[in-house]
Amino acid sequence: MNRGFFRALLAGLVVFLLFCGGCATLPPTRPLGELQQQQAVALFRETMAQQRDCPCCLDAQVRLSLKSLVQNGTISGFVQAKAPSFLKFTALNPLGQPMMFLTTDGTSFRYIVVPEAKGYEGLVTAAAFKKYAPPGFDPAHGFFWLAGRLAPEKLRIFSVAQDPEGHGLWLELAYVGDAASEGVAFRRHVLFDPKEKVIRRHLVADSDGRIMVDVRYDDYAPASNGVPDSCRMPGLITIHANNNGALMELTLGDWLYDTSFSAEDFRVNLPPGFQLVPVE
């Protein structure tokens, strides 16, 4: 595959895939008393349980801004998602015409570049796909990364402490069985806002404490009628890559509430005359 393919693939994949962090240290925390810890854990688990009943789909406009030493730019379009792993991004040119489609079901992906009249498809385990998906980002949980939530899996909580700047509670946790295919266990560090009942930050660290994924969630949109506040979606997602200085922001808005999708909605057919390129 040529360099042009990798440049094109980067433009699409960064919409969903999170840069490798490389931050030097974990955030500082302040200890809590034993009773406070118990109350914090109980509230967190209660909120996570409530989120299991949140709507399973999202549909919104999105603007992606990327700033780095090698690339700067903004691209706009639409993003659609369905739990647990279905994602679809449609990028538009300045005239509002589709110029790129990226879809994945958590197992495979298809990426169509309209100006090139080409489509690329393969498994998410392909080297080209994993190049932009660091350890700790599981495509099978793609919807929950975008929604600012944890996957509805059994959690093991190791510790809870207070954020020194008053932004909430830091919980160190892991999905039960949360390990890479290579057998490397991950620890998640989640900044939970107990007042708003939302996640403000989500870090994934390896067994040596090296942060691989650092995501911040802000500007949560109001919940639709009849939906708990804990189901609100983030309006701003910020991903910082400390190893290369890259800063990516996803601004979401114009939500379509009560959206329902099927698996068929995340399949994009290759237009007539387009070349299909398998990715390994």
C-alpha cells in the first residue's frame, strides 16, 4: 500500500480511533476516607447500571479538528453509531457532497474515498487499522468511546480518590478479563463527576503505568425527554497524544434523538466503477 493510502486512511480513522497517549505520569489525586470511598463506589456503580438502559444509538453532526507537527485541518460531516461497536462517518466537502465514508462493525471496516474512486476494506486486526488504534482501544466497544461511557461489562474497581482540582472522583478500574490479545492487562483511570453523573476523562494505562489513551469529555448535551441525565452525550471530545504533540477535537451537535439503527444502516455499497482494495 502506498503513502497516499495511509494519508487517506488517517483522515478517516482518526474520527473514531484514539491516538496513543504516552503521557509521563498519572494524574495526582487526594485520598478519601473509607466511608467516602464506599459511597463513591456505590454511586459510580449505580450510575453505570443506569447507563445500561440508555439509548443504544446516536446520530449527530461532527466537526473534527486535528493539530499536530505534521498535519493541521478540519473536516465536517455526520456520525452515526449503534452499541456496542457499529460506527459510520460520512465526511462532506465544502459543497456538502459526500467525499468519504468509513464504517465498522467492530470486526471489519470499509473505507471509501470518493475523489480516488476507491474503497478499502479489511479486518480491524489489519496492520493498517491497528496503526491508529492503540492498545486499550477495543473496536468492539467503539460506540461507548464515542458516547463517553464505559461498556456494560463487569467492572473491578481497585481504588477511588478525589481529584485535587475538584473535578470529581478518580476511579482505577478494569473490565473483568480486560487484556490485550498479547496478554497485557490494562488499568483504566476514569474521572467521574458525581454531581452530573458523567465521565469527564478516560485514561488507559498498561501494566507499567504508561498511558496509552487519554480522552476528555465536555459540553454534555441535555438528555432527550424521558431519558435520565446520566445518558447525556458529550458535545466535545478531546484526545491528546503526548508522544507526537497531536491534539484532536471532535465537536458534536444537532443531535437526532430517538434514533434507531440496524446493522444494515452501517453497510455502504461500493459505487459503480470504484476499485475495491483489500487491506491486510
